[in-house]
Amino acid sequence: MSRHSFIANLSADKGVDESAATMKQYVLKKLRSSKVPAEALEVVERSEVSDASAARLRFRSPLSLVFASISKGNVCVAGDALHPMTPDLGQGGCSALEDGVVLARLLGEAALAEEDGMEKERLEWALRKYARLRRWRSIRLVGTAYMVGFVQQSGNPIVSFLREKVLAGVLARSLLKMADYDCGTL
């Protein structure tokens, strides 16, 4: 299977197209077959089709972050713009909060610096330091999410065997390490 076709299969369940009405019916079918409380099912049933949207997940290689421009002048990227990842780690929102804490701390340090007339330089310094600090964390998060998703969703018999016999423990340790990150205090 080519990388492109794997990613296409990874990003969409078979039989689900991008129309909101079809997506709603698909979700209802899955919920009815999985013992979801009636109240939760009712919320989905009463929802308006116009309230829903769907977008395929897109893959961006974590290696693209090695040379990517994360900050330039007085602008930087954070959150999903910095580290788009599949939901296999459950770390998307957490990593965006980490970004916020690191960025706020560095901007605070820059604002408190006592060099008069150097505001722009201090801001750019803070953003460059933010980019240095967050680049490798982001590469690890995106790469680990991709690998966990690949291993969990693969139908390949060899990968399935390795997943069951070897990789489950390795992946569990990786998941715990991803969540154990100290981004400092504000």
C-alpha cells in the first residue's frame, strides 16, 4: 500500500462521504449499535445537519518541522498550525495549552526586560526561543501520533501480529511519556 493510499484510508472510514446528512446517519448508526445512553443519542438525532461539518484528516510529515519556519519577525505559529496530528494520542488540545504556557512565559520575560527602545527585538527573541523550544516537542508528538495510528489501524497481518505481541507495551510507554511533559509555569 502506498503512503498516499494509506493516509487516505487512515483519514476516512469506508462508506462515509463528506456530506453532513450522510455523516449524521453514519454517527447515529454507530451510536445505536454501541450502547450509548439515550440522552446522548437524542442530542445527535435533534441536531441540525447544518450544524455539522466534516473534513478529512491530512498528513503532514513531522520531518517537515525540522526546517519549517515557525517564527518570522513578530509572528509565530502555535496549536494545530504548528503540530497538526491525528487524534491517536489525545494530545492535540494539551499540546496547544503547552504552546500557550511557553509562549506566555517567554513573552512575559521579553516584556519585563529592561532594555528601553528594544521592544521589537525582545519580542522577536521571545518568538525565536519559543520556536526552538516547541519544534522538537512538536516533531515527537506528530510522529508518535502517526505511528500509533498506523499500528492501531493497520490490517497488515505482520503489523497486527507485532501490535499484539510486541508493540502494545512500547506504544503504551510512548503514550505515557507524551503526556508527561513539563512546560513550566507562567
